[in-house]
Amino acid sequence: MLRSLVVVSFTVDGNGRVLHSAVYRTNGDNEAESTALTSLRHAPPLPLPPGKLLNGRGQLELFEDWLFNDGGKFQLRELASPQAQTID
């Protein structure tokens, strides 16, 4: 059973560092929200985003879902499979 779904928006720079993160959507579970934000904040740099996806400030905004079960464990959910193998 899922206890919570937390959608987090976050911005990374060209080096994969998380610059900003915030809860985008939630069911109001404060503990799950805090866990999602903390896990992202403590993550090592993410894979380098392709340069073609960076905005004029050299940043990329992303969204990810954290799915929490009744025991408080979570996993990330990818909503769509890649639509291309390259950005070219």
C-alpha cells in the first residue's frame, strides 16, 4: 500500500549539482515531504545534463515522484521511458 506520493521540483546546474528543490505536489504527509527533500539534498551530484537542455542560466528544472509505503520506505518513479537515445 502507498502511504504517500510526493512530487518534487528541483533545479540542477550543468555539473549535476542540485541548486534548488521544493515540494510540487503532495498529499500533506509532512514526514514524507521532509524525507524526499532531504534525500535529494544529500544526493551526490546527478549525472551531467545534456548541454542542449540547459536554459540561459545553465540550469535544468526537473520533476520526480517519491512513492512511500506504509513503512516509510520510498522509491523514485519514472513516468515515461526515454523518447530518444540522443539529444542530437
